[in-house]
Amino acid sequence: MKKYANLLGAKTIIKDQSLMRHEEIRKQIRILPELEALIPPMQPAEFSQLEENIRKEGCREALLVWETTENMLGNSSDATPIYVLIDGHNRFSICQRHGIDFKIHLTSFASLADVRFYMIDNQLGRRNLTPEQASYLRGLRYLSEKQEKGKYDRQDRKGQNVLYNDSLSVEYKGQNDPYADSVSLTDKGQNVLYAESEGGSTSEKLAQRFNVSEKTIKRDAEFAKGLSRLAPELRTSILSGRAKVNKASIQQLSRLHQPQQPLETLQELSALVSKEPQQPKPEAVPAKAESDQSEIAMLKKYLGELTRKLDREATNLTDVCDEIIRCSKQLKALLKSRPS
């Protein structure tokens, strides 16, 4: 319960003790691709461990489901209730594959925009995100807020639906939850889109919130925008670490003209960015140094998480060691590139 209490702010989890109703809802759960894309891909060892745990112990954490309507999604004027999965995609997949029962919590959001913000914040709260995944999610948050604020300004507070359409993780593991308790939660303000009274730009607010520099937030936005121009399979491979690519190439892609089709291979990406080289901005050198310093800090934190995994039982040590080696090489390269 603490997981949702900490993240949903003033949202109230809907109370309904009808097991029959929940059984029907479980059959109607819908997955929206643009929301599923906000979930960073799990490492194979992590997914296997989660699957093994669920098969042995059942699905202990309830899945969070948004009870809404078709017209809220902008698909039609139909007010028929629909049930959209917003937390627990990996658990849902495993339960469906093995025919394992699971619990659900129903919750309400004012708009699809609020759901996206909640999901991004949920993922950014994880401790084992890679630096690339964290950068991507911060960039998505920035782009989403900028786009939503633009609609807010143009439509006199009507901005509700379409946010940044493409987005990534690792499954968030929260507390065990009963079927559907009624909980009044304290508003912590994480889904307030435009807190004008706080002052400052979007990048300034996000920089303070995520403890990075304002320039890092803007570079994160370039990274997220560039990744959105890749085919989903390639984007997932990059964010999971299976495909190796220079982050600067992705950022450069964001500054080029939108390709007619999403890029499907690293070769296409390399050809495009080398064909249209971008002139560096005057601040490029110090900005890169600052970006490297931020990435070094994130890599050190991630390596610490990986090292602690070595002491856990039922851990695939081979996969963990491979990931430690990959991150160590990346950290070493960054340290060697720093000016002496």
C-alpha cells in the first residue's frame, strides 16, 4: 500500500469488495502501447528471477488499473468503462503466461496526461535504473510537461490527452496490497503540471526535483526525442544495453529533420547523423564535461547496486558480472576522457 500511497498523491484508490466484479475486470484489462513503452526493459536475469518468484509464491503485489472510459482516451465519444493497466506490466505478462491469479487496485486519474506523469515518476523512483534509462525518463518528463503546458496555454486549461507519444524498465516492486481498500492519500504534488506559484522554468523545476543541472535536463530531452525517432525494437535494445551507441549520436538525431520512417538499425542511425553533422554550440565543451560528470555519478551508483546483488541468493551471477563489466568499461572510458 505504501507504494501507491507515496506516488498517487491525492488520488483515492476505489473501494469495491465485489470479487465477481474484479474477476470481470481482470478479463478486460487493456494495455496501451504508449504507456507500456514508459516501462524500461528488465535485464533478462531480473525478469527470470521475477518469473520464478511469481511461479513459486504467486503474484503478491496488486496490479494498478486505471478505471476510465473510451472518450477519456480520445478514441470516441463512447462512455463505456475500460480498464487500463498502469503498473505491473511484467507481472501481468507472467501471470497471463502461466495462468496465475493476481490482485488489482482500481484508481482514477483526471486525464491520460496525469497517468503518463505518474508512470514516469514511478519508474524514476527505482534505484536500479541505468544512467541511460534515467536520462531517457527525465527527458520524457520534460518533453511531456512542455507539450502539455503548450496545450494548457493555447486551450485555456483544456490540455488533457496527447503527450509525448513515444517512450521505456525495470518492473517496480512495491508492497503487498489487499484486493481494493479505500485509502485517502496525502497530496504530495508530484502530478501538478504547472505550479506557476513555484516560479522557474520547467527545466529548472525538474533539475531541482531530480538533483541534476538544468543543462542535463535539456540534454536528457534531446536524448528522449532522438530515441523516439527509432523503431521500438532498436530503442529497447539501446535502453537495455544490448545495443551500443554513442549518446551524442542520439542527441544529434533529435536536432535533425524528422526521418520519414523510424530508424531500425544502428547503421541507419550512423549514416544519418554522419550525413548531416551538426555545428557544436558555444557551450558544447563545458556542457559535455558536466554531462559526463552526471553520468559518472549515475554509473557509480548503478555499480553499487550491481555489487550488492552478488550477495543475494538465487541471483544469476553470470549476468550480473557481465553487467558489472559493461558498466565498468563505460565508467573507465568516461574517467579517461575527463580533462586532467
